[in-house]
Amino acid sequence: KEAKLWGGRFEESVTDAVERFTESISYDKELYKHDIMGSKAHASMLAAQGLMSISDRDSIFKGLSEIERRIENGDFAWRTDREDVHMNIEAALTDLIGEPAKKLHTARSRNDQVLTDFRLWCRDAIDAILERINHLQVALVTLALKNKGLIVPGYTHLQRAQPVLLPHLLLAFVEQLERDAGRLSDCRVRLNFCPLGACALAGTGLPIDRFMTSNALKFTAPMRNSIDAVSDRDFALEFLSANSITAIHLSRLGEEWVLWASEEFGFITPNDSVSTGSSIMPQKKNPDPMELVRGKSARVVGDLVTVLTLCKGLPLAYNRDLQEDKEPVFDSVKTILGMLEVSAEFAQNITFNQERIQKALPAGHLDATTLADYLVKKGVPFRTSHDIVGKAVAICVGKNCQLQDLSLDEMTIINSAFEEDVYEFLGVENAVNKFCSYGSTGSDCVASQLDYWVTKLYIE
Ligand code: ARG
């Protein structure tokens, strides 16, 4: 067995079970690029500070580049007995270049190293997620543009409530995603501080320059407190929280589309390319991708809860428990990226069944509130007009007809405020057009919301 990098004081080697149990290389190899980046910045700083010769730095650079190349070509052997990504790369570097490699870990601990890697990794992951959020927003706005004038029932309590323009509904999701992106960007700002040089927990007596490494790695600044630097995982928690909220938004979008694709709603027909079938029922075509978007949100929330629970009650500073922080973050990122990608593809591959939606629109007296507002304009107090329209609806329910089917006589019997112009307020189309408050579903308001997003997202 090869001696461990930390093996100086040990007389016995660890058991196989302990080795298997404590390793993290099986998953933290994901950090290799950032680990190499961090090591190069560290070596440059050590050389600049006279803690390493220029030629040692150069051979470390060459060796690390070669290792990176091998990893990328798949001819790097990750070794469980070398425990984690940091020791795998450092030991491989020693195999490759010999003595100079032994200087690389000067004024560095795996505790600050892993956090440097992890923050860099999260920073890139956030950028990738932001891009996918943007794609989904574009897909939703494009779908809205394709169905500009389509009126659909708006629901509360999943009961028909008021007529709305479809773009208005779709843009509601675009707004949510915008806040999701905002949360991620905020998180990125807060996590972009450099732990490198905090060493094990206390810093070092060697003359390092933490500002230099921080700058080289494009961090805003080195973290002020070395104990905080190696203890803190709130950057990960914040990231996981932001992902969880995004996941919940996507889950709600998924639920909406699953409902809309049902025979009962029949609002949308997904293309075959985003549907799957049943192994027993030959007729089936299911919206599985969006069901799984809904389902996978559970993982993302679970990942957050895992790391919250992991950190609860941990003493300062580094504890090995913290090694368990990475898999949930990797999983959260992988999952959310997939959810965003598939949601965008789904949006690009559905058709709204305009005719069917139109046919079903009269049901549910969607224009009732508009009628109540009409009476308000005639001077009737709202509470009274609510009651009057309620009575009119009751008549319609009894006669199985729409509000617009009532004669003026029938209406004036309930209340004398009704006049001939009432018919301009009835029917879903009239009702939608009466909305004019800022942010409402009126066509002008929705058109300006659409304009806003088209400009903001640079949609042609
Ligand atoms: N693999 C470890 C982790 O992910 C790196 C830090 C280990 N530090 C230590 N002192 N054992 O947390």
C-alpha cells in the first residue's frame, strides 16, 4: 500500500472499510478543474512571495496542465486510496514531476482548498443555471407571442374565476423565473469571496498574499476570517435554497401543464417529441417530462434539507461531516439544469387548442366580476353590486344560460341600475377588454408586459 500524504504519524494503515467509507473521490473528482485552477493560483502566489522558486512553479504548472489533459481524455486513474480530488491530483503531480510538487501544499490545507474549489464550482454552476433560466423565459415569451390574443379561463381554487389572456398567465411564470435568477445572482455575489490561505483554520505564519490568489481566481476579496472561511457553508445553503425555490416554481409550471394536457382541460396538445406512452394502454400519450419536473423538485428540496441538517449543531471549524456537502449540491445543480432544459423544450413543443378553449369559455360565468364593476360605475356600492350579480348568476344557473343571455328586463327586475350598455361588459371577450389596471390582464396591459419582456430578453 502507498503511504498516505498525511501518513507520517501513523503506524497502521486504515482498514479497507474505513477507506471506502471515508473516500470522496468517487464524486468530488467533479471539482478537478477548479482544484487545478486553485493550485495554479496558489503556486503563482508562493513563487511571487519567494516561498517557491520560479522553476518549481513552472514545473507545477506544466504538471497540472498535463494532469488536466489526462483527466479530460479519460486516461487519469482516480484512486480511492488517495481519498479525495485534492490528494489524487497532488499525488499524481508528485508522480509526474517529483520534488517541486511537494512544495505545492505550502500554506494550504485541504480545508481551505476544498472550499476554494467548491465556491469556484458553484460560481460556474450558477452561471449555467442563469443561462437556462433565460432560455426558459425566452421559450415562455415566444409561446406567449404565438398565442397573443388567446383568452383562457383564469382559476382560483381551481374553479373558474375570471377570463385572462394566455400571455398574462405565461408571463406570470416569466416573472417568477426572473426573481429566481435574481436570487442566484445575489447568492453569487455573496459566495464570491476567497477562502484560500485560511489554511486549516488559523491562517499561517508564512508570508502569503491572499489578495493575490483571490484576484487571480476572480474572487471579490479574500474572506476576512480564517475560521469562518473553513467553517461556513451558508454559500451552499443559499445556493440550494435558491435552487429549491426555482424547483418549486418549475413544479407548479409542471402541474399546470399536466392539467392543461388532460382530456378534462384539453388546453394543450404536447408534441409526441415531449410525450411518452404506456406499456399496457396503447392509446396513452402522457406528459411525463413535466410530471418529472414536478417530481424532481422533491430531490432539489431534499438536497437543501440534507445540507441544512448536516450543518446543524456542527462546532467550528472544519469537521469531516462537511465532506457530505458536495453530493447534494452537485445533485441539486444537475437536477435543476435538467428541469429547466426540459421545461423549455416542452414550451417549444406544445400547441394550444384554440377552438376547444374558445368553446369551453362560456362556462363558469367568468364575466360576473366585470358585471359587478359595471354596476359600480353606475354608482352602486360594490358590496351591493356583488349581491345583485350573485342573484343574476343564480338565475343563469337555474336556466342553464350565460349572463349575456339574460334580457334587460330580467336584469332590471333585480336592479334598476342595469342599462342597455350592460351587454358591452358581458361575454369573456368584453370582460377581458375591460381590465385596465396596471399589471392586469387587459390587452393593452398585457401587450406592454410582452413588450417589456421582448426587449429585456432580446427576443427578435
Ligand atoms: N474531502 C474533504 C472534504 O470534502 C476535504 C477536506 C478534508 N480535510 C481534512 N482535514 N480531512 O471535506
